Amino acid sequence: MNRLQDKVAVITGAAVGLGRAAALRMSDEGASVALLDVRDSEGEAFAAELAATGRTAAYWRCDVSDERAVQRVIDAVVERFGRLDVLVNNAGVAGVNKPTHEISEAEWDWVQAINVKGVFFCTKHAIPHLKRAGGGSIINLSSIYGLVGGPDVPPYHASKGAVRLMTKTDALLYAPDRIRVNSIHPGFIWTPMVEGHLSGQGDLEAGKKAAAALHPLGHMGEPDDIAWGAVYLACDEARFVTGSELVIDGGYTAR
């Protein structure tokens, strides 16, 4: 408890899935959490749920592919909570599952706009506030497919590879400012995104079993598995960790 006491965290894509789990665990550890998403009903309900238990939380609608919206919301978070210490770049989409030669420019650009430009915009507009706070932590959600290849969803895999290298660049750029930047690389985690991906391939239960079998531990992960990794990277226990890849994948990439 209290590993993030008095810290303020912005979490994108915070209404459901990995973002929701990270926000919950960070608030458990004492952080004030700013929940950013475009799912207004889920985000507002989650903020109210946290506030009802005495935690400090608020929801902002934010399309991370819109730079002006990102800047406006991050500035509003700091105006409300007084500072910014942690940014979790979690918002993302899977995109179409087609061979590369069948993907349209619009389909490609939609994924990059959210998964790559969204990380860029949020980082860009968080950095001045993190500098004023004397340092902080940026946590970028990449994927196992930012580390290894796969014969599907090319726009998604490209975007997660970009996030991995963006993380390392920013870790080097902002180390003198005591801003740590790390990436998390989940395996298959049971979230609405993974459910949608598997549903699109046919029989959902068969897809779940097949996805579970890809992991040496024999099962898919839960959002909490990733949330605890984010808590670690956000807190002072990770003060000497930057430019790193935290792989939480049930052994998927160990082969």
C-alpha cells in the first residue's frame, strides 16, 4: 500500500481492460488517477466507483489521435490535481486482420494514429509537466508483437514495434530530467480487444484455448497481471529502471 502516495497518474484507455486495471491498482497504492478514454459511460462510471470508495479519480474524454484534445486534457488534469508524475500510454486498437497487400491506407493510418501518434502526443504534452514535477515515469503499452513477429494484424504489429523504439529514444532523451520511460509487453491478456480479435477468427471458445496454448504457463493472462507491472514501473522501487522492456507474457517469447 501507498507505493504511489501523493503521485498523479494519467492513464489513457482507462475505461476498460488493461487501463482500467492499471488505474485501479494505482489508486489502491495512493495515486490520484486521471482516466482518459472515449468510452464515456464506462469511464464516468469507473471514476464514480473509485470516488465512492474515497479515492481521488476523475474522467476526461480524450481521443489520443487528436493533439489539441490531448494537450487540453493533460493541462486540465494538472490544473485539477496540481501536478503530473506518471503517464500510462495504454490506449490502443487492433485494426484489421488482413494480409499486408489487402490493407487500405485508411485502415493502416487509423491504427498508427491511435497506437503511435497517440503515444507521441501524450508524451509530448506530458513532458513539460513531468519536468516541472522534478521527474516521473512514462509507461508505454507495447506487446509481445513489438518483440517478435506474427502472421496477422500487420498494422498492429508495426505500431507496437514503433512504441518499443519510441520508448528507448525517450528514455535516453529525458534521463537527465529524471523522467524514466519503459515499455510493457503483454502476451494474450483476456480483455475486450483480445476477445474481439479471437471472435473475428471464428469459434470464440476454440480461439481462447488455442491462444492459451501459445503460452508455456498454459493460460492467458488477466489485466491485473499487467497492472502490477505498471505499478512497479511507476513507483520509486523502479528508480533505476529506464529504457527497459517489461515482458509479461506467460513465457510466450522465451522460445
